[in-house]
Amino acid sequence: MEQEYHKENLLVVDDEIEVGKVVTELLSSVGFNADSENSGKNALQRIKNGKYTFLITDINMPELNGIELIKKVREEKLDISIIAMTGYEKDYAYMDVINAGANDFITKPFKIDEIEAKISRILIEKRIRDELAKLSITDNLTGLFNQRHFHNKLKEEVNRANRQNHPLSLILLDLDKFKEYNDTYGHLAGDKMLAKSGKIILSNIRENVDTAFRYGGDEFAIILVEANKEIVLNTSERLKKGFKEGDGVTASVGFATYSNEMSISDLIALADKDLYESKNENNK
């Protein structure tokens, strides 16, 4: 795990400035990116920007104590791990700290290997949870997200588009004559083609911006955020060209751009209608 410590941004919160400084230096010495703060209120503001992956906070602090800070951080629904620390173990029950939202508890004074072990355990558990969560929303054949995640993600992006008034578009893509391909070359070849289709799609959309899904069978969907009609048209052409050059099957593409009066089903239906017209044109 040590080689990945540099990916973790830790905020140490302790009203005793020297204690916070010592803990920060210890964590930095083993490879973490560590900052310190001596106020619960100030720490909360820094945490809200989403930079930090770990919060290590003292419990006994004025104004906003550690328990209150942990609760407020959890209310923000941020993906951050928390370790509470105190020099007064008898004043706080372990379960009180855990129930507030902390991942673990450590008593001061502690050695660097003790807190490093706790952080490592939390990181391993988080990695396992993340992998399991990813598997639950991924289509194992194509490597794209699955249909269940498509509906959740589209709802999330529609809500965001409404809040921020950003353009949002949807592409639906269907492989041409895929049944004939399956019948001619067999289902194993068909599966290989579907897997290849996932790679073609990912290579022709904006990385870390657009999101691709296996919508069902040989149908795929791409959610394009911050995408006006010009971007959607260019992406559609790249996708069609990518399949045409793929030496397998071609693809038909339909799209729709979201407007405020639309429901999610309206958006899907409009893209599906455009796909149907495109497919009819390709089959002539």
C-alpha cells in the first residue's frame, strides 16, 4: 500500500497546534499528503471542497469538537475516511465515535506504525467496497456500465442539467445485422464482437466526460454532459466511422438533446426514434 500513499490527502485537526504539526510531519514522512488545521470550523470549510480523502481529528476541541465535526462531515456525504483521536480515552466510548461516523479511533500518544496500520486497513476495506460496487454496475462482457447504472446515471445528469442549466445529450447505438453475424459466425464470435464494440465506443467518446453503457443485447447508450448538438453530431460520426473501420459490423446511431420540459422517458424515446430512423436508412 505504501506506494499509493501519495494519492491520499489527509487533514489533521487538533486545537493544540504543536500536536497537529507533529502528527502531520509523521504522516508526511511515510508518504501521505498531509495538512493540519487547529479549528473544527475551519477544517469543515476546507473539507467541503472535496480535496481530502482522510480526516484525522482530535475530539476535545473548543467551538466545534471532534464528534460534532465528524457528524457534520458525514452530513456533507463526502467520500472521506475518518479517524478520531483523543488523549482522554475514558471520556469517550468507542461506539460513540463510530456511531458519529468515524471509521476508527486511536488514543494519543501513538506511534506512527499504529496509525499507519489503521489507515492501511481502512484503505484496503475501501478498495474492496469500491471494487464490489464497480462490479455491480459493470457489464462483464463489454466492460461498459450496465443498464441499471444507465438509468441511475441519466436521472442524476438530468437533475444536474436542470440545476446548472448545462446541455445534456443522449446517444443510442445499435449494431447493424448483428443477428446475421451471430448466425453466421456463432455466439462466441458474437460475444467477441460485443466486447470489441465496447472498446470502439470508449475510444470514440470523451474520456472522463462521457459515459458509455451496454443498454441491452447489441444496444448501447452514451450520456454526453456539457454537449451541444455539434458535439453530439461529431461524436456520432466518430462512432459510426469507428465501427465501419472495425472490420466486423457497422452501427446505427440516434441521439437526442435534453430540454427542460422533457421527462427522462421522453429523452430516451426521442433518441430511440432517431435511432430507428437511422437504422431504417442503413438497411435500405
